[in-house]
Amino acid sequence: MSHRVEVDQQMCEGHGKCQASAPEVFEHRDEDDLSHVILDEVPDTLTAKVDRAIRLCPRQAIRWVS
């Protein structure tokens, strides 16, 4: 089973904690200085890393979507 995750671009401040926690899922883009999701769907093998990224986000800008 796979899951979807999103970064709220209005809340993100580009701290990069998500990228540090799950570089397979998130990237930082220089053009807007924000974090972005790079996978359409997150495989089960990466959900723990994304959960950690969600917990570490200082702005709580990351969430699972159905």
C-alpha cells in the first residue's frame, strides 16, 4: 500500500528538516526556498521517515492526505 503526503507551501519556511529526515520524499528548491514532495505516492517502506519529518517540521506544514 502507498500513501500521499503534501507540504503546505503557505506554511513552509524551508527549514529542511523534512529533507534531512526523508530525502527520498522531500527536496528543497532554491527558486522558492521551500520544501517540496518529490514522490507521487510514498511506499510503506518510507512511512516511518515521513512520520518523523511530520513530527520535526517546526511549522507543522506536512500532512498525510487520503
